Amino acid sequence: MESPTLEEWPEPIVPVQSLSDGGVTAVPDRYVKPPSQRPLLAGDDDRNDSPNIPVVDIGGLVATVDGSGEGRCRRSDGAAMQAISEACKEWGFFQVVNHGVSHGVVERMRGVWRSFFRLPMEEKKMYTNSPKTYNGYGSRVGVEKGAVLDWGDYFFLTVLPESAQILDKWPKVPHNLREITEEYDHEMLKLCRVLTKAISAGLGLDENYIYRAFGGEDVEACVRANYYPKCPQPDLTLGLSPHSDPGGITVLLADDHVKGLQVRKGDEWVTVKPIPGAFVINVGDQVQVISNAKYKSVEHRALANAVERFSIAFFFNPNGRVPIGPAQELITPQSPPLYHPVTYNEYRLYVRKRGPHG
């Protein structure tokens, strides 16, 4: 079998938005999932007593870290520290409130990217991406030829290192898109410093352990704006196939009005109920490795909906050249290492060739 290349997609790309805006009344075969992978859209998750991922107030943690990310987590804020630790063990996901990111920054980010996705299709296609870096406008992940596709479009941008940014992939319209995105990215980096401190401390490690293990000032980061167009048959497809995040920490700005993120809990899929103003946090595969599986990188997926849905994900990742393995402080005769050290570049290449799978 021919090995997949990362230079180009195996088939021509058709933006999902062009199908939706074109008025399709049935999901094309390329997007129809096998029956075992289709979502159940019974509406039970709308009940007040249906489960939801934990919600953590991190106001006390944010107050102890300055704008550069320096400072110490306030260990006396035991409730927040314990809640994050338990969430990472039991769910791999949680929502944070009182996170220190202003409403204005969030709404500007939402607004400018919604405006981008409303541009004429030919203008968006000027930024079409390739699987080599994913930077730009795209509609698929993975390079497996003939794979069943997902009902969603996205725009992906490298944030850090700055030397890896692909400048001609930054949209020129809206004119303030880059300024607003960089403002948002700056706030996300500060929030991720708070989270890495809390997650490290919850493992009993030095609170700077994960940040340093990821490369310190040489960490990597990227942002992905997701647009899920309205779907004529949302019960036949998915907005994004089940997968775990390969990187470090993901901060998701979910749609306040339309639910779509589902998290696997045992044998069930739990629909996340976003709290307005909150961020959804999940730990990725690299945190699971460092924790020697004490913290879980959990499979999740995105639904398609009868109405459009929009979200923005920020990914805080290790430097690609740094080997990531279990923290030595967590290794004992009773808890031997479960993973061999692997660089994030090696792991990321594997994931990109494989595509989104659990």
C-alpha cells in the first residue's frame, strides 16, 4: 500500500459550508458514518439531571499568577486544586469560570472569526491548507484515502514558535483579524500557565514541572476556529470524529447557544453543557504520558447540528523536539512507566497520518 504523504490531500477538498449553503437536502455518502459510529440524538441531555463535566472556579488561582505567567498557585485554594485533580482523573475534562479572560477579548475573537466564515467561498479558499502544517482553511484531518469525512470546516494557525508561523496564511480580511487573534492568544497563554501549574501540583510535582517538560519558553501553541455548518441529517454524520487530543492542554471556547461537544465517559457519550463565559478544558495525550496515566486524555467528538455551530480551540503543546515521558517522581515499583519517551514531533506525525481516531 502506498504510504500517505503530508504534502497534499489524497482527494480534492470540498468545503462543507459550500455543500450546506448550496442547499443539499441529504448528507453526501462521503460524510455518512457507519451505523455503529452515528450519534444518538434523543434529546435526553437537555434534562437538568443529565451528567455534565465538572465546573471549577479558578479565580483564586488566577489572582496569584501575574501577566507573564509567573507567581505561585495558592495552595490554600484547596477546593480549586482538588477539583482540577479529580476532574483530570475522572473525566479528563472540566470547565473553568472566573478565569481572568475579559468578556471583551472573548467576544471580539468570536466576532472576527464568524465574520471570516461569512466571507465569499472564493476568498476563503485563498488560504486553503495542506496536511503538512494544517495552517490555513481546511475541511479534513488525516490523509487516509477514502476515509469517511466529517461535517465541519476550520481555520488553523500556528501561534508559537513565532518562527513557525506561516504569514501568508493569516487572512487579510477582516482587517483586524490578526490583531484580535493575537490578543486572544496572549490571554490563552496566560491561562495555560495557570492550568499547567495547577495540573502539575495536583500530581504532587513541582508546579512548573509540565511547563518545563514542554520546553519552557520554547513551548508550542496553535489555534483552530471551527465552523460546523447546518446539516440536513445530523443523525448520519459527525462534526468531528472521536479522538483524543495529541498535545498538552486544550482550551475550548464553545458555542454558547448550540451544544455539540461530547465526551466519552465509560461506555456513554456525555454532551457538554457549556456555561456562558466559561472555557472547556481538556488534558491531551502528553499530559497523560507525563502523569503515567494518572490523568486521562479522553476520547471526545463533535456533533453535527440542524443549525450552524461555531467554536475556537487553543492548543498548548510541548516543543516538538523535546522527548516526553512519565515524570520520574511518579515512577515506583508499584507504578512502573507505561510509556517510552517520544518527541511531540514524532507523535504528531503518527497522528496526522492516522487521522482522527480514539
